[in-house]
Amino acid sequence: MIPASFDYQAPKTLDEAVALLAQRRNEAKVLSGGQSLLPLLKLRLGQAALLVDIGRIPGLEYVKEEGGFLRIGGRTRESVLERSEIVRSRYPILADTTAVIADPLVRNLATVGGNLAHADPANDHPATMLALGARLLARGPKGEREIAIDDFFKGLFATALEPEEILTEIRIPLPPPKSGGAYLKLERKVGDYATAAAAVQITLGKKGEVMRAGVALTAAGPTPVRAREAERYLEGRMVDAAAASEAARLAAGAARPTADRRGSVEYKREMARVLVARALAKAAQRAEGR
Amino acid sequence: MNPRTSPEVSGMGHAMKRKEDPRFIRGQGHYVDDIQLPGMLHLGIVRSPFAHAKIKSIKTEKAMKVPGVVAVITGETLAQYNLHWMPTLMSDTQMVLPTEKVMYQAQEVAAVVASDRYAAADGVDAVEVDYEPLPVVVDPFKALEPGAPVLRTDKKDKKDNRIFHWEAGDRRAVDQEFKQADVVVKQDLYIPRIHVASIETCGCVADFDRAMGKLTVYMTTQAPHAIRTVFALVAGHVGLSEEKIRIVSPDIGGGFGGKVPVYPGYVIAVAASVVIGRPVKWVEDRSENLQADSFARDYHVSAELAAKKDGTMTALRIKTIADHGYTDAAANPSKFPAGLFSICTGSYPFRQAFAEVDGVYTNKPPGGIAYRCSFRVTEAVYTIERMVDILAHQIGVDPAQLRLKNFIRPEQFPYKSALGWEYDSGNYGLALEKAMAGIDYAGLRKEQAEKRKRGELMGIGISSFTEIVGAGPSKQFDILGIKMFDSCELRVHPTGKALVRFGTKSQGQGHETTFAQIIAEELGIPAAHVQVEEGDTDTAPYGLGTYASRSTPTAGAAGAMAARRVRDKAKKIAAYLLEVGEEDLVWEPGKFSVKGAPQRAKTIQEIAFAAYTNHPPGVEAGLEAIDYYDPPNLTFPFGSYICVVDIDRGTGEVKIRRFLAIDDCGNVINPMIVEGQVHGGLTMGMAPALLEEISYDEDGNIQGGSFMDYLLPTAMETPRWETDRTVTPSPHHPLGAKGVGESATVGAPPAIANAVVDALWHLGVRHVDIPITPEKVWKLLREHGAAAG
Amino acid sequence: MAQHQIRVNVNGTPREVQVESRLLLVHLIREVWRLTGTHVGCDTTHCGACTVLLDGEPVKSCTVLAVQADGRELATVEGLEKDGKLHPVQEGFWEMHGLQCGYCTPGMMMTGYALLQRNRKPSEAQIRQAISGNLCRCTGYVNIVKSIQYAADKLR
């Protein structure tokens, strides 16, 4: 319950923060919402000699549409995302996702950037960001760079971020008309990590055929899983029961879950299938404006 | 039931707002961890990562160098005072700190005393223990096999892992019944290990005053007097003497049985305080609480039920293997190693029954009954109510009709069961019919039939339980030899207010209110003017504490008896003041008046004043009484619960759509508090049915040792419970009351399990072990070709 | 082991204190300031017994560092009663029997209080959702919902 000792700094600018991380490379950790990091430190499962709190840096929490993208500041709290009118009305998949992260109290502190950078494959945002084709902005000593979401997740708790980089923004391309998405999570109880979860974002063409599909899975491997076969299958097709069923089957084929108390490998894979089918149906409904 | 007293007096039957709430709603509750004493030190505990291992060495040098660390205590330290082992409440023995080996994962291995809890945590991290792992035994069946490693090597002549064999009933007569039966239903049922997980964990502040030679321990205990006596017996040889031991149970954040056992942490803290001469606080983390403290259940049950072809049940035969962990540290009454499991004949008049339980040692934390279970009644009721439902489905009779047909009839009470219990009163048919009407049972069966045609899965489950509480009559009940009476000391002050103390200890059940209402009922003193105190052994009369729903049946009765004795004396004083004979006086709550001349009266307040200012010659001054109540029998609350579930065929998730609970706890003291107890009990019955389980892998590593995996229901998983009642008073209890704290935890799990199986029976499913997880349901659906996308 | 001087506005009163980096906010509240109404119930950020308001938002104070509260507004259960008058949330819990052992109660009330600041007429479903980060073992939640509904009615 009590963490081991560490130093703490709360820089007032991004440059200061980055400099600190660079200085204490490999022994410093970014403290964003702290709802993943502090529990680990309290159980003495994680180590850090220095915590760099980015919570005092202004200008890192925002939700706005600008320049063709939905732009979310890296330090935007889940509760802010949950209450954002833009998100609720135009990005229902994001609204779905944020609403099932942990519990409402944790969401008052937990941040979107933290959820992505922590890279627990059971975190919920990664799959949704994959389905949305997001781009991430990272600030380091050498300046800013953009990382495509497909290049971001490297392994269990490992991302493309360098130890001295901070995730400052998440950019989601503005969805074209007739787009819709859904995130469905099977959990043992509120506050749990997913037994299985599916993110589906689709854009439909004039005849209602799928123009673009993003399908991704949570808790289905060491990193969030992008179900590319399922996506390719859906392109050009109408979303009817048969197509949904086949897409779901293909998506489940991409799942590599591990067995634990939440379920066996077989159950989790099956649930991925069930959830993709249901999420696809919901996404299609929303894309049709229903 | 209309209350006899006015709302101002607020005796029995009034939904009086709780007297204890003002401090809690202000955050001014006084829990153990709130206590800070001058010079207080903190205790942290080093715990074993292994389930079974020799301790080769414990190195404390690094820990001693951690700033703030004052001492490190090991088994060797305690062995000097012969305190490294101590008796359990079941007269087995348990380690306080080991000197040779550890026997369960998370077992206490050493303790660090430091200036604050942060330093203690650092100190714990710095203690170096070298272990040599030993073969682990986690399967109780394997533990019983010849050639299994003998775990209790500390017991000189022990050659196996058996703890006890207990049985009740006539085995031969039962075997005969089974031979003659038309229908025999057999089922194996596993009731997994669970943990009570009250939101406050366990802890204490031990304060040994060297100058006075007095030990005070503020402790999360449900039974402070028993603890005091145990400490005096166990540590008498190191100078602790019972008249100079004070146990104080302050406010407790939930007990549910988990705060009855004597945990090593308490004893170590006491030893540390005695040796160091400063107060020592020990408060465990949640993980420690889940991984090391007393568990509940872990019964492997094999049950058989015999019946005639018309559904009349004739006999019951049950064999159980009880996994107790490494020592028998359950807190059962001593003659009942399997608790009150023999209530397993339930609400039905079995001609014959036979039950046997074999306790087994394994490499797991010790215990057995710490989770609102009334001494194994949860296990007994789960077994019988599942078996009755399986019988009903097997022979094609509606489960409600089968129960109604078989129930013990009202005219049969007091009813002597085949296993020797005399049920005081009951009206089982009335409760079930009320539940059926309340939930529109017939309508639900129609709906189920229609849904089934469409392939939708809906289930209705019933549980008609009989509880057994109020331990207990001294001829049968004792804990470590101490009889299970309970007590009340009542004193009325000159201004007509009262102070009353009991040997029980509320951990949220509302005794400060309900016990005041008992006194108000008997004396007419407004409950608002009756101050109830419990938990300080220096002032409270001796009692066995609060657990197993015993407080109202025992201490509540003592309260009524003490109040009646006070009333008897008040009558003498009134007669003297009114200058009449006692036989000329009439009592109504709050006053004595003269027969035929009601304007000539004395209120209880006037009488109280007179007791100190104008007491009759030949009568002592004062107005008080003390009663030690030895109940003539247990009490038998009962009820019928009906649960409706819907099952998602894609995921296997079970959703409780409705749950109606009809409870009968006899005469009700405070209906609001009774309802609250039922709500909480239902939630603690649902949790093991659907969510909670502690298990171990083959190396004895615990699964479910934190709230990450030990799943407590939130407000989202918990349905909106519907409750109602019938009232069948207890004929032997002075107030006709029975107790209710655990009824719902006992009655709910089979109602839910029965509902799930009812939903799946037509697919060929007969049983699902709890917790009924979505995956278990999904597997069954798949096996029976009924899973869907 | 760095020490930090921090200032926190606690229930309307500014307090200044020196703390270790790793000191958890719940321990600052309970052990240093002796405001023991906020409770500890677990070690994995699940139970919510430690719920306080930070800048008006309910958070689990066991998973916040004391230093993170520097310069911010902290509200604990002790601040609900004003000038001897109970807040409607407190009244609600008393009237509707929303507590038994009282241990989860401060956390529940702070969460309820925050909910009502944001939503004056929450439905039962919204209340249950809002308190889904607060565990209770005694009450089964039914009366807690009623307590918060009572407070909502009283506040309107």
C-alpha cells in the first residue's frame, strides 16, 4: 500500500518536463493522471526514482475539432472526454470507450494520454484509436513528431515513445458523413479490465456499402489487435447479418488472448467474435443515423 | 403489526432513525485506524510468498538500518515467551510466527515495528528470508490419500491430514429409506472458498502501560470478552492478568464473522507493546486481509435425496469434505466442528437424514466460517434448496408446488427434525405463497414458456430456507468452554434516563438503536433517552459477542429480562409512592396506575427519581438490573425468496431481473433496520453466487488475493432488492424476536443458482457450481448446442 | 527523499505543510491533519472509501500524491456540515438508513454530493452509475440510492 521513496518534480512547461526526462533517462516516469502508475508504485511492482508530474503544464487538456481532426490533449481526463458534447454527438465510439474505463472516480483523474502511453493491452483506448486511425503527437528533446497509431504499440507495456518523450496530443481524422462506431466491452463487473472488447468504426458509401472499416480488439494479445482481415473483408460489402458474422469470425481469428480468471483462451476469443458482431451492428446503425 | 408504544417512546415496531448515525454522517466515527496515541509505533508484517516452505534463515540487519525501524520480531523472539504458537477457537493450534516452516502463502513470517507506517513498509521490504520450498497440498481429496505429505508435523503423532469426523443422524435408517425410495437424486456441489472483505480491514492498537501493568487493546473484534479471556489464558504466563486486560471494540467497519478470530497480527502487536512499552498499531492492507484472514465455505458436498414418486421427500444423505486450511481456526461452538450444518433438512419433514463432514488440512490460510453464514448454515441451505429444485425438475413438478407439498406444517411446530433440532415456530407455506403472489409467479412461468419457444433463456429460482440462530443454550453451546449466554446491564438514572450495556458488539447492525427500542418497549422510557454501550470489556457485562445473528436472540432477550426486573422493582416503588399494594397496580408503557383510578399514577421517570430520593424502606436505593440470558433454544428465522434471471446466449452473462425476498424473523424491533439487513445480506448472497471466489493453483498461489480479482458487487451489479415479511413470533424468546442478520446471505445463493439452472434445464443442464460466471454458462450452452452470437 | 512545502485549501481553510514526495493524499488527510472521516479500505484503487473532492471532483485520495494537491481545493466529509447544519446529503443518509457500519459512508456522501452539483435530478440508474466506484458491504446500495434521491429532492 505504501510506495518506495521517489523524487517528484512538477515542471511548469513541456520543455522543462522533457529536459527532466532526458536528464534522468530510464529512472524517471511521467505522472499524468496517476491512475495506472500510482497503483503499481503502491504495490511496489513498478519502480521510479523520479516522477515528472505534467499536471501543472497548461494547455495539455482540450477537446476540439481543428484542421480536419478531432484533437485531444494528452492530459485530457476521461471525465472531460465523457462530458464533451463533440465526443458524444460525433464520436460515439469514443464516448462508449471512455465511459467503461475503470469507474467514475478514477475517470476524474485518469487521462487519455496515460491510457495510451501505459500500453496495458487491457486498456480500452488503444483498440478504439486503432479503429479510428488516430495519429499521436509526441514531444521530445528534439522537438515534436507524429506517430501513426499503427506504429505506436510495440509490445506489452511498450510503445514507440522514447523515455524522454511525452504524448501531447491525439488526433483523429474527422469522420466523413455516414460514419459510425461502437465500443463494446465485456467485463466481470464495473471497474474491471475487459474480458474481451471490440472497437468498430465504419464509414458507409452512398448505397450503404462499407467504404472503410476499422476493427480492433482489447485484451487480445500483448498489444491491442487490429483485425485487418476483417476490415478488408468488410470493404465494399453491405453490413448484413451474414457479413457481420463473417467479419466477426475473421476478427476473432486475429485474437491471441491469454487465459486468466476472466476466461479461457477459447472463451475470450469467442467473446471477441460476439462483441465484434454486436459492435458492427451498432456502428452500422449509427452510420445510418439511427 | 401495530407498535404498542407511541412514536415518542419508539419501542418495538417503530422505524426509528438510528441513534448512531450522527457521528458517522459527520465522519466522526471512531474506528481502530483513527486511534493515535502518544508514542505510538506501527507494525508491518513480512509474509511468505510460498504456501509450504522451511524457513532457513531470517536476516534482519538491513531492516534494522531503515530509518524509523525500532525492532524486528521473529518466531524466535516469541518462542522465548512461548507465544509463537497459540490455541485456536476450535482447540487446534496456530502459529503466531513460525520457527520452522510456513504453511500457507501470505503467512506471517516476521514483523517490523517502526515509527510510522511508511518506515514499517520499508522495513518489511528489507527483511531477508531464505525459504526452502516443500511439497504443497491444496486439494483436500489428495490430502486424504495415503502417502500424501503430512502437513502438521508439529503434532507429534499425526500421521495424516484429517482434522475431524463429524456426523449426525441415523446412517442405517437412512440407507434403508434410500433402498425403498422411488426416486433418488444425487448431486455433487462445490461451495468455493470466499472472503468476507468488510470495507474496514482488521487491526488493533495494543497499549501496554508498564507502570499500571495494564494492557489495553483497541481491536476490530466482534467478541471482546472472549478475546480478553483468550489473551489472559494464552499470555498469563508472561504476566498478563485478566483483571488488567481491557479490550475495546470501537466502531467497527463491518464484521460479518471476519473479525471474530484471533489473528497473529493482534498477538504480535500485543507482544511488541509489552516488550517495548509503547503503544503499537497494526492495521492490515486489503491484500493481507484477503490472503491471510479467515475465509468461509470451501465445502465439497455430495448430496442425495430420496423421495416417493409423488414428490414426497423421505430421506437425505450428505457427505462433505471440509477444507479448513492448515489449522482449524473456525469460530464454531466447540461441540460443532461443522457448525450447524445439521439444519440441512431445511424446511422439510424428512423422516430420516444423515450428514457427515470430514475436516482436512491443506496449505491454505485457516478458518472456515467468516462470512455471514450462521455457522455453516449457508452451506446446509444451499445444499437442500438445490437438491429440492433438482428433484422438482427431475420428476417434472413445479418447484414451488413441490415445496408447498412437502413443507413442515404450521401445526407441527415446535418441530423436532430428524437431526435433532427443535424448530421453534414457522409458517413456510405462507411465506412462499406471499412471495409467489408478490412476483406474479404464474405470470412469470407463462412468460418463460413463451420465451422458451423463441429460444430466449429466462429462469425462476426459489429458495425456502430455515435459518438457525441465537447460539445458544448452555447445555450444547460453548466456545473454548465459555458458555454462549449473553448479557445486559441496565441502570436507570434519577432523571429517568437509562444507560444499558450488553455483551454483544454491533458492527453496523444498529444495536444502539434497536436495543434502546427494546428497553423503551419494556419500560416506556423513550428510546432517545436510552444510551446503549457495547464493546469495552472494562464496563460491559460478559458476553460472547455479535456474529451468527445471535444478538437479538440472546442479548436482546437479556435486555428484555433486565428491563422486566427493573420494572418489578419500579412496581414496588410505585406501590410505595401511591400507597397501594402491588396487586392494585396496572402497567402501561411508561407508567403504573391504580386499578380503577387511572389518574393516580407514577411515570417511570418519577419512579426513577424516587429510587434515589425516596426509596421504600427495606428496598435498596437505585434502579438497575443485570441479566445473563441462557436461551432455552435457538431461534429459527425463515423465508422464501424468488429470483428471476435472464441469460445472454452470446456471452453467458446472467442478469437478475427481479428478486423478491419474504423474510420472517418473528417480531420486528425496527423494520427499517431489518430491511437494511436483508438488503445487505442479499448482496452478500448474490456475490458468491455470481462473482466471488478464492482459489489456489497447484503451488498454493492464491488467485483472487486483491480486489482486482476478488470481485465485490458495485451498485451496478446489484439489483434493486424487493422485500416484504411475514411475522411468526418465536414462542420462547421474551420478545418473540428471532434475529435476521444472516438470513439473506443464507437464502439468496440457492435462489439464484436455482434460477440459472431453471433457465437451462430444458437444454439438459442440471447443475452449475457457484460462482456462476458467464464462461461457465457459455460452456454449458455450447455443450448443449444452445450458444448464439 | 525530497520534501515539498505545499498549500492546500481544506474545507475552505488554507493549510500549509511539508510532505514527502511519496506521501499519499489520504495519509496527509488522516494522519497529518487528523481528519479521520476519510477512510482506507483497499490497496488497489477499487473501494472508494477514501473519496474526497479535489477542485470539486470526487477522486480516490489513496491514488493521489499529497504533492498533487498543492494549490488546490480539497473537500472532505468534515466540511459538509456548515455552521452546525447538516448538508442534505448527510440528512438523506440518516433519514433513509443509507448507512450501517458507516465505513464507506463518507466516500459515498462525497460522491453523492458531487453528483448533485452536476445533476440536480439524477435517475436511479444515474445514481448507481455515479457510485459504482464506491463499494459497500452492508447496505446492498438500495438505501444509498434513496438517500441521494432524498438529498436531490431537498436541494431542489
